[in-house]
Amino acid sequence: MELALLFGVLGGLIALVTVVLMRRGSSRTEGAEGLRIKDQARRQAAHHRVSYNARAMHNAMPTQIDVYQRRR
């Protein structure tokens, strides 16, 4: 009795995994494209962190807004 229940549960899990994998189709390409987009965004964020650091910003000429705030 318990053995039949065990095989029934295992068979159900195998059927569920098969259905899920068959429905996914060609989502690997979409996933890879998403990974490329995410990697590009990560590289761009790293570039911005280096480009807009404190040293780069404080050695720049003050903008009109900075001058206005100092006079207030």
C-alpha cells in the first residue's frame, strides 16, 4: 500500500516536471538576453561609480547652482 503511494507521488512529480519543462519552450534565449542586458547595466553602473566619484566632482568647476547656494 505504501509502495503504491510512493510510486504514485513519484509519478506525479515526474509528470509535473515534464509539463513545466515542456511549457518553458525556448526561454533560454530570452534568459540569456536578459543576462546580457543585466551585465551591461552592471558594467555601466560600475563605470558611473568611477566617473562620478568625490574627487572627480570636487575638482570640477562650480555650477551656477553651487554659486547661488554659497551666497545664501
